[in-house]
Amino acid sequence: MTEIFLIAATALNLMFLNLLVQKSIIAVPRRWIFALTLLNTAIVVLHLVTQRVPSTFVWWLFHVNFEYNAGALFSSLLLLSTGLLALTIAAVLRGKLRLSIVWLIWGAAYLFFSYDELYSFHEQIAAWALYYVILGLIIVGAAVYAGLFVDQQHFPIYLLLIFGLGVTAAGGVFIEKLPIILVELEEFLELSGTIFVLAATYTYFRRRLSDRQWQQTRRLLVRGSIAWAAVLIGVVFWPLPEIEARYLAQPAFAEYLGGDLILLGYQVDERPRHAGERIRVTQYWRASRPLAQNYAQSVRLLNPRTGAALAQADVPLGPPTLPTTDAWFPGMVYKKTFYLVTDSTLPAPARYWLSLSVWRTPWDPVREDNMLLIDRTDREMVLPDTLILGQVVFLSSDALPDAPASASYHFDNAMRLKGYALPTGGADDADSLRFWWELDARVDQELIQFLHAHDVEDDTIYVFDQPPLPELPTTDWPAGMQAVSQWGPEQLRDLPDGQYELFTGLYELTTMERIGVSDASGAAVPDNRIYLGTLIIGQ
């Protein structure tokens, strides 16, 4: 079915372009038009053929939905040529300001499209389709304005520009939103639309500019295309990944397969996040010797206390952004970037581990050694095949409730106790013991909150300790953070019946020294213990 569609689409494309040439709407040599259209078809055909040999180098090289490969480079070069031609037109027509601005808008837009096609900038933006629609409306509006009010004699050219952009948008935006993505149709339409726009831009250039200017611009296009391909190699393959791994990455060493596969480092944005945000993970890998097969990885968000996985990304070490690992050149550093998506219901505030496991792909249910054991590493390991890559902090975005009892106690290390709530129903209401905290500046101390229950009858003091937020050490609190900590009922329900005075405060975990604290007037609190009130149990 796909093959029939491809043949029909290619034939219709060629007939339409030939008609445009016959009607003198475009002034592009037929051999150029036919060559570009057949190259477009060849890209899709090679994709279909190599799908029969998945997880191979040629499969990656010609896959139309992958990045940094032959198809992406071809599409990006078409967009680049269109953008450079349009910018040249804008520069030559700078004496006609309104017309020059129109072509400047089209040129800048297509240079951006070229960059995005190769480096997938839009994937870093959640609502990228909306922004693309807005950008499309701007450049369409510019073309309509030029064709109707500034340059009416070339109205068919502007109409073809809009038509080509529409074909590209149909493939790049709307088809990609369908429940079943037809990647072959998407790619064919994107490239076809770009060819229409390139043909219209070239025609306008040839009709408005001299042969000498065309010769100069043609040299610019050739040199620009070569430079663009060289930049791709430098950014994606060598030397930029090696430079980043050496000077920018967080060092992390792990050996697999007897040293044949090595993790060199990683980058993870350490800023606190909120539930539902994506985590951008970049890794740097190297093969010491040719690898016999392909490998993938699982990166999980783990609860450090329970080991439960709350988010997971399973991605190949190679595609879609890199060649399959069996085609990696020994000694070359490969940069792998992907996103770990979190759920909006992720418990927060909390600190989570990012764990890493590597496995053979495709997964063989018969084999018992699909998971790669870690030979050596400088990271903490939770299993023989799983290491802790890093840590990520998530904060709550919920508004804090008001504290029943307001307070203003300032600790010497920028912590503040702003309020609290005591149990009102004795031990049965013990889980209502809560504290309202605020941090004025980051602290480098791991703090523990103590709670003293002083029996007023026999003078016994019962001591309880826990971090202000058990899931988030104070060393990870960002400046300005506000939080409510809740103590579990088990801490108070074992108290004997009686009347108790409750006190609280903070101490530093390693030195066991209490943190100095003052009240709202600035007076030091005796013994650095804050009196909270009275709790009656069993009476």
C-alpha cells in the first residue's frame, strides 16, 4: 500500500512541477526539479527497504524518523538553501524596505527550520506545534501582504510559497498529530513542500537579480552546505562530544563488557523541578573496541527509601540520534540526550535517584544475560547491573495551608519556623502534628528536627527525631523554599497516659550540635528548644 502511494505521489509531484515550468510560473530547469523530486522519493524508498534489517547501521542511516542521518541532512540542506536564497534577496532589495522585510522574514524562518530539522530544537518545547502555527501565520501573512500590496506582478510566486509551506505543514505538524503516524507520508510531504518553496524562491531570485549575483549566490550555497555538514559532524560526532565529556560533563565512570563499553560522564540539570516536568539527561559513551551488537538503557526515577520506580525511560544507546552501537568507531565519544517524563502526581517535595541499567537489544526472552553487569564503576550500585547516576529534587507546586498556630522563630542557619499545628484529640489525633518551615538561604548542613515530650508528672523526657522533610534532606532545599512537615502518629501513640509539654528544635546530623534559635523579638530561645504547648494523652 505504501509503495503504491509513493509511486502515485511521485508521479503527481512531477506532473505538477512540470506544469509549473510549462506555464512559466517557475524558472527552474526541469532536470533540477526531477532530480530533487526523485531524491525525495529515494529517501523514502531507502527507509522502506532498510526497515527489513532493523537495529543496523543502514536502518539508522535512512530512517526518516531519526535524527542526524542522511534524510535529516538532505532535508536540512534544502531548507538551508531556501533560507540563504531568501536572505540574499532581502539584502539585494534593501532599498525597497517593505519587500526586503518580507524576504527577510522568510529567510530567517527557513534558516530556523533548517536548524530545527537537524537538531530537533522543537522537542525541548512542550507546545511546539502551537508556536510553529504562529510562525507559519506570520510568514504567510508576510507573503500575502507582498503579493497583494507591494509586489503584485509576482503574486503567483507568493502563492506558490504559501502552497509549499502548507504542504510542509501538513506533513510536519498535522500528520504528526494523527493517532497513527505515517512516517513515510510525513517525510514525503515535508520534502515536497520544501522543494516547492525552494523552486519559488529560486524563480524570484532569477527574475529579480542578475546572472552575476546568481553565480556569487551559488558559490555561497555550495560553501554553506559544506560548512553546514561539517558543523553537523563537529557537533554530533567529533570533536564537540569529546570536549563536552572532558570539560563540561559530570564525571561518572562505568565499565561494561570487560571495558568494551564505557560511560564517561553525564549532564542533568540540577535545578529543583515540579511534578510533571521532563528531566533532560545527557550521557557520554565510548566503545573501546568494536561492539558485536546493539545495546539500550533503562533510566529510572527511584525512591531512595523504598527502591520503587516512579518514572522510566527505555532508550537505545544509538538511535534515533546516533548510529547503532555495532557501528560505533572505537575511541570516539558519543553524546546521547533524551528525556525522562514524570507524572503530575509524583510525590513532592522529595529527592529521587536516577538509576542506570544497560541491556542487549532486541531483548531475547530465552537469554539469561540480557542485562549487562557492571564491571567497574565509581558510582553507588543498587544491583550488579544498576548504578545511581545522579539525584533529582522535586518540589510541590501546591499552595500551603495556613498554620493554626503562627510563629516566628529564626535559626542561625537561615531556617525559620513560621507555624505549627498540635494534636487536639490526644494520641488518636497524633498525625495532625505539623510544622511550617521556610528557608531564607541554602544550607550545607543536613539538619534533624527533634521533638521532646516532657512528662510533667515524673519529669521524664521522651525524645523523637526525624528530618524536617523525611524525603528531602535540608541540603537540597532551595533558597526561599516553604514546606509543611508532618509527623506520623506512631511517634506519639506509644507515650504513656499523661500530660506532656512539647518542645522542638534542630540539630546538625554529623556534629549532633543544636542550631541556635531566636524568637520574634530577637531573644535567644533557652537551650535552643522551642516550647510548642501541652499535649494530654489518655485523660
